[in-house]
Amino acid sequence: MARLRSERPNADVLASYPPLVFVDRVIIQLKAGDGGKGCVSFRREKYVPKGGPDGGDGGDGGSVIAQGEEGMSTLYDLKFHEALRAENGEPGMGSQCHGRNGKDLILRVPPGTQIYDDERDVLVADVGPNERVVIAKGGRGGFGNEHFKGPTNQAPREAQPGEPGHGFRARLELKLIADVGIVGKPNAGKSTLLAALTRATPKIADYPFTTLSPQLGIAEVGSRRLVLADIPGLIEGAADGAGLGHEFLRHIERTRVLVHLLDASPSDGTTPAENYRVVREELKRYSTELGNKPELVVLSKLDLLEEKDRERAVKKLCKELDLDARKDVLAISAAAKLNLKPLLERLWMMVHPTADALPGWKSPAEKQ
């Protein structure tokens, strides 16, 4: 029987897997254990010449149980398994001995994993944090002949076979669970922002498509926290499969708020407003719900502009996009740690509208 890795991921580090092993879709054959067959047996003891039937029942087959493990962010552990099955129940025995029940198969998956019956395309389970869901029920063990005795059948020689366990071809799709999704064009500074706000260590370089998979990080403020997800850069045509972002757009469907990050001075000659429209169009084309999510527009890389030009850049962006500079837009510099606390405060209030303002916050670098 195939075995899963049993090591529990470090729950304190949400983004603990390197990008190259990020796996968010797996197809695997799952099978619950079959029930054990009942036993045909008769009591045989000295001085008991006519002992009655005493065949025990078979054990129940183990079930397949999906368990959401906080700290996991990839389906990599399941990638190389073609099939997994729970243990079968053991047959019953004489002297009314019940067969041992089969062990359940615990399928540890990241929170946000959706499990489909691939052949019928039916959603079987949507696994949340620390949630356990039976996705394939084990077969019931068969009755032994002791169950069939009666006044008119005092020596039954029949027993039931065990019931087969449920099995199906499962398609596992991961949709990361985060409070805030960071979207934008390639090289907008998403990974730099994630690293500045959290202890995540995404790859950062001065070229597009540095991020090859979604990255998670936690911004901690006292006992409160915000989970942020950096989604690979979106380009025009992403909803139709262009670039890398289309593969991961589903990961921001569960986020409650979007941060739309815009480079204040794009190196390709475009403008922040043009880049905003491109990404917004792709979000709307992919999903109407995604296009309607609450959004905060963040103008990044403010440190590359002269101080006298910074306010002008914000006003120009608001005018071109018809946005309110006081509510809809915030200018920051992740590299220079400029306006990061106001950004977190705005995001916290967007995610938790009825909560109090955030207490004092320090960046991960300042805590060291």
C-alpha cells in the first residue's frame, strides 16, 4: 500500500516550500478499504457436543479522510502517487471474535484544497484549516454466522462478504486562503512588498516573471495577523492563458481584498494607469466576482521619484482612473519602508471593517 509522508509541516512558516516544488493540481486514484468477510464457525469444546454458531463479524474498512494542515501551501507530497488506499478490514473469526477495523488513510492537504470526483466533475469536499472531511467511506464488515441463528435455523452456515469501500479518481485543486491578494504587472514590486511586510523570502530580481508561483506571508501585529498572497505577474491575455498569471488566478478568488500594485515609473514606457487597466480587464474576464472584489490601488517604488514629483504622480493617476486619492490610492516604497504601516492599517480595516485600528507595527527587518 502506498504511503504518504508523515512529517507535519512547520505551522509557524506558511510559505515554507521553494517555488519550484509548488504544486496546486493533482489527480490521484483514491480507494477506501473493503470490509472484512464474516466467519462461519461453530463452538467446539469438550463436553459441549452441540455448540452453536459463533462466527464473528468482519472489520470495517478504513475511510479516506482529507485533513487541512495549516502550514502546508503545496500539494507536492501527493504529486508522485498514482493511487492511495485505506486499509481493508480483517475477516471475522470463531468464538465471536470481531475482525480488526482497517486504518483510515489521512490525506494531509493545504487549507483551501478542493477535491473533485474527476470523472463526474463533482465537488466532493472543500477543505478548510484544521478541518477533517471523510471523502471516501470504508466498507462495512460482513456478518458472521452467529448473526443468522434462530429457532428455525439453529446451525446457519452462511456469512456475509464485506462491503467494498468507496473509490474514485480524485482531482485536487488548491486555492490558497489569504486575506489579501497582491496583483499587478510583472516587476511591479509585489515580491519586494511581501518581503517588507512579512518574513516570507520570495525571489527578488530586476527582471519580469521572477515569481513563478504564488507566495504566502504573514504580517503580524501583536496578536493580529494578515495573510498576504503574492500572485505571479499578470499580462494582457492572462485570462486566455498568456504568461504565468493565468495558472494562478484562482488563488486570489478566496482573498477578501486585492492590493493592485502599480510601478510609479514603469521601465517599458507605459504608464501606471495603462497597466492598471490591463490587469483589471484580465481580472474581470477571468471572473466577475474577482473583478468586483474590494481593491486598494498602491503606487509603488516611490523612492525612484523626486519628492516634488510624488504627489503629482498620485494626482495624475487618480485623475486618469477617476479615483479618490484619500480612499482609493496609497503611495509607498517597499524598498525604503515608506508608508508601510499606513498600508497595513488600510488593509486591516478593509478586511475587518468593524475592528479597531492596528496597534504599533514594525517591519520584520526592524524587529531583528
